[in-house]
Amino acid sequence: HLTLLNAFAAYAAIPYQDRKKWCWDNFINERSMQSAENVRKQLLGIMKKLDLPLVTSDHKGDGSYAYTDIRKALTAGMFMQVAYKQRSGDYLTVKDNQVVYIHPGSVIDSRPEWVLFEEFALTTKNYIRTVTVTRVEWLVEMAPHYFDLENFPECEAKAELEQAYARLAHSRSSRK
């Protein structure tokens, strides 16, 4: 997700007449970029029409986005598409317990504990694509209704969620 944002920001910064060549040089589909730009313009128009504040996580205006804020926003919207790294090193989708692998074309070069994903691709293996690192604390904070432990399947992720709920309860009680 963040790589897509960075690619779009770089595309948007290129003068209009140079964009076609830039896309070719960077192996990016120009039509997809044009489509993303059109969606962005539509969303801006809707926000202005509804008198919603226009905010950005690029506070300096130089492409230095607040990536943590973006990852939290993605987590809030995509909490149902999460996978957890088990002790074996394999990822297991939370809730339906399917073993998945981060797609080899992914730019994530670490093996984070928790990831959210845009797409599930079934080939010779179950791959997840368009992957972003998330945190268990964000999941229990933003979607406690989904991560209800009473109805949660038994898996290694459940123990991690239980610990996260305990930390959340402790931090809330210490604020009082």
C-alpha cells in the first residue's frame, strides 16, 4: 500500500507531458495511474461538496508521509484481511486459519508478526498481495467486535490477541 502511495506521489510530481515516459521507464501502467488520479479528483470534489476538511499525512508537502498514521487507517478499514506469523514461520489468516505466503513480488523484506492484505491469490500456493505491516494492538483497539475472543478459533494468534487485550486494559486502567 505504501509503495503504491509513493509511486502515485512520484507520478503526480512529474510534469504532465513527461508522465508517459516516466511510467514506461519505471514499469508502471500509465492507465492505472490516470485512473488513480481520477479517483483522487472525484474524492476531493466530494469532500469539498460536503464541506469536509481536506487533510493529508504529508504534513511538510515533500512526500514525507506519516506512514504510521496511514498504516493505522488501513488497519481500521481492512481488519478482516489479516494474517499472523506462526512460530513455524508460516502465515495463517486470522479467523479462517488458511496458510498463506507473502507474494514473492512484495516489497516487504522482513517477516513481520502481523500483516494486512488487499488480495488473496491462489496459484500453486495461497499468496497474499499488496501487504502492509500492522500491529496487534491496533487490531484490538480498532476492531474489538471482530476480534471477540469468545468466538475466535483456536490458533497461535488467539494467544497474541489475549495478551494485546490485557495490555490495552492495563493501559486504560493506568490512565484513570
